[in-house]
Amino acid sequence: MCKNCDYTIHGAQHHFGWDNSIAPAQTVAPGSTILFNCMDSSAGQLGPSSTVADVAALDFGKINPVSGPIFVEGAEPGDALKVTLEDFAPREQDGSAWGWTANIPGFGLLADQFTDPALLIWKYDAATLAPALWGQHGKVALKPFTGTIGVAQAEPGLHSIVPPRRTGGNLDIRDLAKGTVLYLPVEVAGALFSVGDTHAAQGDGEVCGTAIESPMDVTLTLDLVKGVNLKMPRFTTPGPVTRHLDTKGYEVTTGIGPDLMTGARQAVEQMVDLLCAQHGMAAVDAYMLVSTCGDLRISEIVDMPNWVVSFYFPRSVFE
């Protein structure tokens, strides 16, 4: 439990999709600190004993539950909601913190190439956050963060939780971690803030469509900045953001051409091929692994007509 929290939002207080008509789970004053019991992105459809058959049976209507919404007193359109991410506490099940990574048919950057469901179940130490073991020889450094965090849009009706939006939502930005301060544009009275989709680790790009999806308790503080008229979310990190991956350097592949999406696909395809050749793993396993710890970067976007996308895989996973 959070000793300094003003409120707790329990796991049952969640919703699917963004809708400014959803009744608030709690009304709070600016400056309040809140503990959220966030579910994993499958809403409990997957667990530590799940099999690949459970991936094939996923109900997409229950994907990415978010806890809330929270009505912040005094929040008005044109304000920014200031969200200070105080802490992340992975929850244990069967004696260990856990998470899952899956290849979900029809989802992910290379969905046309990986058409069958696949599943990795991870277990890790919630207290130390030591790297999670991958097979017999690999390990992935952990950095808990929230994948989905946002406020309601002005447009009425139910909006899918899957795509990110100008008011936040399914951002999947790895650096929305402990100590980061996020600013979200407020479009409706009270802001109607919600959070969920917690991850133990993810690479920039989340290329297979999933990270290490892991249920966690999230502690954060909500405050207001009046009248700043943000157009999109912005955030400030408390320090360096890649030290957990930098220790042994990187293997890097590239995609080069006039289309950034094609370049991204090329870079990831080549990294999958490289890891298969170097470590003898199945292609789908390499694809899921790089989604948890490899980073897509736009390396060059000015030398027309071709741009360079790079994919960085941390050598620390196997060294």
C-alpha cells in the first residue's frame, strides 16, 4: 500500500475505451497522490500458466483496460494536467512478479510475416527488478512504465483505446517511467484521467505489438497548469533513459529508402534474421524478444529522397 496516497483506485474500477460520459471513479483536488491497481493489457485473460491457445482466444473487446477515470477539480479545456509518476510496484502471482509477450495474429509491425499466435511468459523479482531471464542464455533489463495514460477527448462517444491520441492514451513510450513528469492537454471539465497497460520492459517501437505486459500498482500525483493550451502530450525525464540497456553496446541494423514505415520494417526484419543466425532461435521468438528491448530510431530524415531507420538491439541480453 502507498502510505502517502490520498486515494486508491482498485482494479475493478476500470473501463475500455475513451468516453467523456463515463462516470468518474473518484473526484480529487489538484495535488492529490493516487494509487492505481492496474491490470495487465489482457485484462486478466492471460496469466502465468497461459498457453498459446489462450492468445488465439483473446477477446479484443477487453484489451487495454485503464483504471479511472479521475475528475480533477478545476480542470478546464485549455489547461494541462501535470502527471508526476511516483512509483511502479509489480504485483506477484504464484510467488513471483510476472508478465507476458505475445505475437497476436493481425497485430504488429510484421503481422504479414508472423501470422500464427505465440507466447512468452516471464517471471522476475518484484523487489530487485533484476533482468528477466529469456530462455537459458538471455536476460532483458527491466524498466517499469505505463503504456496507456491519458485524459478524455472533447468528441462525444466511445473511442478505441488502441490508437494513441492527442490527449494521450496508448502512447507506449518507454520513458514514462518512475520520476517522469507528463503533461496532457485537457479537453473536458475535470480532465477525466485514466491509466493502465503497465509494462516491465519494452523497446522503442514495441514492434511485435506487445512488451513484457505485467500487472502493477502505479502511484502518481495529479496537478494542473492553467491555460497553457498544449496541442499534444509532452514530458520531462528525471535523468538518462537508456542506462539499463547501454552496458554492452548494441547490434544495429538499418532500413534505407523513401518511406519510413518500409524502412522500419526492413530494419526489424534484418535484426530478426541476425539474431536467428547468431543464436539459433526461431524467428517468432526473435521478433517477440526484440519488441521487449530493441529500439527503432529515425537516424536521418533530411537527405531526400531516402531516409534511414535504425534498429538497436542491446548486446547485454546475451552477454
